Amino acid sequence: MTSVVKKKSKVVIPAFASARAEAEWLDKNRKKLEADMRRRSEAGDTTTLAEALAQSATKEKAKLKPVTIRMRRDDLEGVRGLALKKGLPYQTYIKMLLREALRRARASR
């Protein structure tokens, strides 16, 4: 009788369109993520979340092009206030708003 050894695949976390989509994916994949963390711990992979995020941020930053825009003062104050409520840096929040608007515009074509 032959036994089949199931190879453990690495969990790949996709890019999410929204915080809600991310939360839903995390809930749906909780058991896989816990198993992956357990496997990594047993294998001695001690990369911390902070280290993994820093590596990811460095890769993402390489894809970005800095831009300068002129905004009305009241718009800037408004976006800063909204970003603060969400716990985000205001420039990140502006980038999120712009991406969402572009996604909607492309979808409506």
C-alpha cells in the first residue's frame, strides 16, 4: 500500500480592493493561515510580521512614482481629517481614493 504525502503549499495573500474584502478573505482562510504559521514556526522560519511588511513595502515603493498636486486648502484639511479617523496617513488615503475612483471609472466604460 502506498501512502500519499501531501505537500504543504505556501499561503499567498492577494492584493485586496478594500478593507472589507481583506477581512472576508482573512476570515475565510483563517485555518490555512494558522497552519502556515505553525509550519513556519516548526521549521524555524522566524521572520516577523514587521519584517515581512517592511520587505513588502520596499517592493511596493519601488513601483511608485512620486507626484506633486495642488489642492484647495479645505479639500486637504477634509481628507486629512477623514484619514485620521481611519487611522491612515493622509497621502495613503488620497492614493486609496484615487485608485477607487479610477477602478469605478474603468468599470463604467
